Amino acid sequence: MYFLLTPLLTYLLKDSKGMVDYGNMSLIYAWIAVANIVFTYGMETAYFRFSNQNGVDKNNLYRTSLSSILATTVFLCAIICWFRNPIQQFLQINNHSEYIVWVAVLIGLDTLSAIPFAKLRQENRPIKYAFINLFSIVCNISFIIIFIVYLPRWVDAHPHNAFSIWYKTKDRLGFIILANVFENMIQWFLLFKEWKSFRFKIDVQLWKRLVNYSTPMIVIGLAGMVNEVMDRQFLDKWLPFSVDKNKTILAIYSANYRLAIFISLFIQAFKMAAEPFFFNQSRGKNAPALYARIMKWFVITLAIAFLFTALFLDIWKILIIRSAPYRTGIGVVPVLLLANICLGVYYNLSVWYKLTDKMRMGLYITLIGAAITVAGNYFFIPHFGMYASAWTTFICYCSMMIICYLVGKKYFPVPYRVKKIIAYWAVMLLLYFVRVGVSCISHSLIVELIVGIVLMSLFLLLVFWAEKEEIRAMPQLSRFLKKR
């Protein structure tokens, strides 16, 4: 969603005040990501794990999971509202403590949708899942346009209207949050069918089993969020400039981070589909070989996504980042793309500790990553700014990926095609550096487009040649190739 909003927001928030608002927005949504871990406390993963166990009533599992989430969500939202003033002061968002209340509602609605969404994924209903998410995104974009583009004109034409007076007391940051609240309301209503038969009831014995399994996920998730989003908070606090200057740099970093979203989209789609799939297939004799095959094609997909972004970076920055001041941070994008590749592979590798119920091992790996993130940002942000955050993110995810692979070989050996995967990465980087060399010689977008297409085609031809036997064995492609 935030990728689709980037062109709109970088266009609307292009003045100095707007960039500060964008920085505040990035900071708030980083903390929302952290709060989501606490609010859901691994219950989604526990739901998938127990829905595939013999003797577990799925209706009882759904009712217990959702009842638990409902009770804790109400409690946690109340805490956030109670401490809204200290939270607002910590985030430095211009004395608008009501924004914290709106954020609490936003998080609460998002959390209450988690288990119904998990149910859709578990029941293999991707069409409804995708429709609700896409429609919600369209609604969010529409609300932002209404709040920030059209309503100011209406307010100027009706200055003494009660709504106009209220509107003038808020800023663009508040309306971005409010648009997200309305989006989550619509999302929640679209899931009404999954809610309508729900009755609040907790099977205490089942709940204890769920919580016992999911509790390590809280720490894993929190440490993971430190790795994923806390670089925004670190930039805000550890950059040696004024508050507004720090927020401006944070805005530039966050906007360019969105250009790494092509890989993030594949990772997110993989996470949505893979978790229930891996649990469903875990009992099969050929599960390790299947997981290895998935890894190989996943890496190929990520490499294509990397090249699709990096080879045409000067074009993407014009299309996605609609204001020149934000483009000054474009140098962090290739580093963040590589970081997200490592993160995607780590997610794939991490299946072993979920299937073997060794969540504590996953906790240790994630904590190592969190330690690298905190130390790297603390020591290097004052000297290298946003580039310190980008390189620390890469080192963190690369370390987690390597450790997860080495430890996983002991507990859940999978015959990954390591040499072939490394070869694909080497070719990917070689093609990227060829593009960098061409860019040093020519600054023409037309030349970059042509070179990018040629290099991308070379990689695709390499994949087709290296995997031709497996590709020809795929039913749909086999029929297509025979027609050719």
C-alpha cells in the first residue's frame, strides 16, 4: 500500500513542512508495525500450526484465537489511549495527542482483521483475500486525495463552517492517519462474513497451547521489527541535527526505501502463501526436496525483482518519487534491495524452526540481527546518516540468513542448491555493475532503458537455459512451448 502512496505523498508533501510531515508519518508507521507484533502476539502463526494438527476442532480454534485477540486488543488500545500524551511527546508530533487515539483505533481494527484474514489464507481463498486488500488500498488513496487535495479547497470556500473550523486545527499528518483508519473500517466490514457467526468463547486448554507456542513469536517479532523499521526511529534520534532536519532526512530515506518495495511485495506474497503451505506439506516424504525447489525459484524471482528495479533506477525514481528533494537519497536503494533479498531468503529458511517447534532458535537468530541493527545505527548514523542505516540493514539480514542456514542444516536438513543460488546472485550483481558503468558514461534515460532491457533479457535467457528441463516439465509452459 505504501508503495502506491509514495508518488502521491511525495508530490503532495514536497515543501519543507510537508517533508517533516512525511518524516513524522514514517516514524509513526514504524511504531505501528512494532505495535502490531504485540497486538497479534504470534496468534496467526499458532492458528496455522494447530489448524493442521489432528484432533483440533477448527471452529473451536478459530473462536478461541479470535476471542483472545479481541480481549487483548481492547485492553492494549485502552492503554495507548491512556498514555497518549507521553507517546505524543516522545514522537514529537506537534501537540496532537488525538492522533495517538486514532492510531490506537487503526491498530485495533487491523489486529481484529488478522485472524479472519488467516482463515481465508488457511482455506485457500486468495480471490477474496486479494480483493479486500486491493479495495482497501483504493479506499485509502481516495480518502487521502479527499482530505489533502479537495477538502482544503472546500474549507477555503466555507471558512466559517463548523467542519472547516475543525479541519483547520489538524495537519496533513493527521488526515493521512485518519484515511488509514477509514480504510481499516472498510476492511473490517468486508470481512463481516468471517465475523457474523463468531461468538466470544475461549477454550482455556487450547488457548494455553496456542499461547505457549506463540509467545516466542512476540520476542522474535519485536526483534524483527527492530531490524525492519526501527532505523527510522534511530535516524530521528541519532542524527546530529535539528528536529526538523532529522525529520527531513528521515522522509528522504523512507521515500527511497519504498523503491525497494518490488522485492518486498514478492516477500510479502511469499509469506502469505508459504506459511500455511509449509505446514500443510510438512508431513510429506518429499517435503525437503520441495522446499529446496521453492527456494531456488524464489531466489530467481528475487533476482529478477532486483534487476527490474536496479537496472531502471533512474526511471523509477522519476515515476515513483514525484519531488526532487526526495531523490537525493537514491543511493541507498541498491543496498536496501540487496538487504531485502537476504530477508526474503531468511524467511524461506526460517521454516525449519517453525516446523520443528524450535522457536527459541529463531528467537536467538533474530536477537543477533537486532543487536547488529542497534549497534550499527548507533555508531555510524552520526557519521554517515541514512547510508549507515541502509548498510546496517544489509549486514543484519545477510548475517541472519547465513546463521539460519547453518543452524537449520542440523535440525531440518534441506538439499538447497547453494552453488546455483550463489551463481544467480553473482550474475545479478555483474549485470547491475555493468549498468552502473554505462550510467557513468551516458546519462541518457533512453540509453539506460535500452541497456536495462538488454541486461534483463540476458538474465532471463540464462534462467531459461539453466532451468530448461524443469521449465519444460511445467504443464502450462510445456503446452506453450509445444505450440511454438
